[in-house]
Amino acid sequence: MKNKIWLSSPHMGGTEQKYVQEAFDTNWVAPLGPNVNAFEDSLENYLEEGSHIAALSSGTAAIHLALILLGVTKGDEVLCQSFTFSASANPIVYQGATPVFIDSELETWNMCPEQLEIAILHRIKNGKKPKAIIAVHLYGMPYNVEKISELGKKYEIPIIEDSAEALGSKVSNRKCGTFGDLAILSFNGNKIITTSGGGALISKSKQDKDTAVFLATQARDNAQHYQHSQIGYNYRMSNIVAGIGRGQLEVLKDRVAARRFNYNFYKSTVKNSDFKFLNEPKGYYSNRWLTCILTPSNKISKKIRLSFEQENIESRPLWKPMHLQPVFKDCLSFLNGNSEQLFNRGLCLPSGSNITENELNRVIGVLNNF
């Protein structure tokens, strides 16, 4: 059997083991320590814009804490991009709030500003002004930052910027993760850099960071005994995995370059003009975390995916929109049909930064048979 080509596998840079070994040598194996502090500092220096970072156990935990910081509670509504992974929406339910889903625009595949404003006006008219907006930079492509930020300010609704897939992406040379009132990152095993599992909350104030860290460490009060005045969570990143993150962050620039190379390779070598790629709008710079294509139909997309399976190549349909998920079937949605069309026709191609030229040619060989 031919070697497996993965969709997006972890790619170590070489120095991760040094930082992990330091954690063992100094017995810093708890969810605090020098690696956690240094990883947070490095991320803050990379993102700039006065960012304050809290390193956490996952991107999902970061969204959950962001909702808590914004005061989202039972009975509230939160506007959420429908075309995304479920981790963007699940924390809304953790808080007893209700997600309201917003469809996509075709320019970026992300939240449609027109549908967003329609939803805001509809909910205000019905006495349910949304408490927050969760917008996602999907597959590394930034959402329409200018228009969505304008709507957030116009209606005084804070924005949680889901940058789980977009570390290294930029708009007008400003890095994703710095546009929302709060933002999140993910370092899951398939992301552009990984800590094996982990995430981060990005805030604009040290006070918000400190509150997030307090909540992420079981909300223990400042007392000699164990005392708790509010509910806390076990969400802090460990010093060991933060060591992996330190090494990974050192090669982020190379990882982005490799992913962008994959995208350009696919686009320049695919012969079938019926396969469409997502181009960058002017001023946008995508890390190209995953390269995706749109096929003419769901039937063709399925055929290609099955052909990949026969060649031991991993591919994946685009995200199934949240408004089509059984668990969210009763939620209100504001739709234009775009995300459903993308889901039916789209396919994610192998995009790892460690994919070889021979492996890229194997993928292209399958595609060009169509």
C-alpha cells in the first residue's frame, strides 16, 4: 500500500524537545511555569497591537472564557458564523445562551456582513439584542474585518474573533487575532503550529488576561485555604506543552510559507478549470492553513474524495454548517444559501507544511484524472 498522505499532520521544528526537557529538568510540569510565561510573551511580541495572552488548554476553552468575560449568561443570544467547526458554537450553550447562526459571503467564505446586520436588526426588533458576535477566519482566510467591525461598533455588540485557523494571516499587514474585542487561537495537532492540544485567549487589557487566568485555574480566591467565590475551570496550559509551543512559534514563518506554497502549487497545476480556489481579496494575506477547492457538484466532490481514499490520501469535505447540524436544528438562522453550497461542493486537500513534492504530485494526479 502507498504511504498515507495526511490532510494536516503535526510538523516539529527541532527545538521543541529542548524546552520540554527544561521543564522536566526543573520539575516544572504543572499548568504554570517558565515555558508558559515565555510562550505567552512570544505570542504577544508576535501579534503586537498591545495584545495580552492567556495560554489555555484549547481554543474551545478560550471561546468559553471570552463569553464569560463579555457577561454572556443564560437566556442571552450570541450571533455565530454558521460555516465553521462546532467548537465555535458549543461554548455558547455552555453558558446557557442560544446561538443564532449567520450565513457566509462568497468573497471569504466567512460571515456575511449583510446577513449579520439583518440578524442584528431582527433580534433588536424582537427585544433580544445579541450579547456578542463570534466571527471566524476559516481555513486561514480572514473574515471581512472592516465591515463586521463596523457593525459591531454601530450596534455596540462586542466581537469574539475566532482565529483558531488563522495564526499568521493578516489584513492590511495587521495580524489576525488583534481585530476583535477578544480573540482566540488554537494549537491543536492539525493547526499551523501545535502544542499537541492547546489554545490561547487574546485580550486588549491585562485585567482581562488576569481574570481569564484566574477562571482557568479553578477561580481560587487569594486565601491561605482553598476558597472559591465563583465557578472556575481547569483550562490552563501546562508548562510541558507550552515548551512545544515555544519551539513551534520559532518556525511559524516557515510553516506559513510552506502552506502558501502548497496552495500555489495546486492552483498552478490543476488542469480542470471547473475546480475553483478561494482567492485573497485585496489587502488580505491568508496563511493557507488548508487549501480547498470547489467542484461543480456534490457528486463530483464525493467521487474525488473516494478516489483519494483508494490512493491512501486523506481529504475532507468543507465544514458542515452549524444550522444543518442536528444538535442546532431548532436555532434561529439567517441564511443566503452560500454555506450550504460550499459544503456540498467543497473539498479540503492535503496541506501540511511537511508534505513532499512527490506527495503533492500524487494528489494532483488524482485531481487531474477528473
